[in-house]
Amino acid sequence: MRAVITVIGKDMVGILAKVAADCSEHNINVLEVTQSILQDMFAMIMMVDISKSDIPFTKFAEMLQKRGEEMGLSIHAMHEDIFNAMHTI
């Protein structure tokens, strides 16, 4: 099972490191990362493997959202099935 994590906000040191550390803490493997910095805005999309996670995905998504609030970022985690359903016409 996979999930998509998006991060958007003002660029600062450690964004990727903190999100990756949160994943690692719960045995979630980062499969792919793409990121861009547009002037001072940071945008990142991560594809992660949640099949061996030690917590329910909903709790992980809530944790990331709180992490984003602490850092002044918008962080969302979405199960791959929902992501795909939203982008199917």
C-alpha cells in the first residue's frame, strides 16, 4: 500500500528531513521524492510505502498535519487509492 504526501509552504532548512524522519519513525518507506523551490516557496511530493507502518494511516496523516502547523506548512497525506480516484475521469 502506498500514500502520497504533499508539502507546501515557505522554504526553510529541514523540511524534507523532518517529514522523512516522521516516516522513518513509523516504519514508512520513502519511495520517491520530487521537490521544487519557486522563489521562496517550497513544494514537495513524496510517494511512500505504508504497508509496514506501525500506526493506522489516519493517525499518521493527522500527525503530519500537526507537524505542518508547527512549521507553518501545509502537509497532507492521502492514501494512493483515494489519490487515484480523485484524478480519474
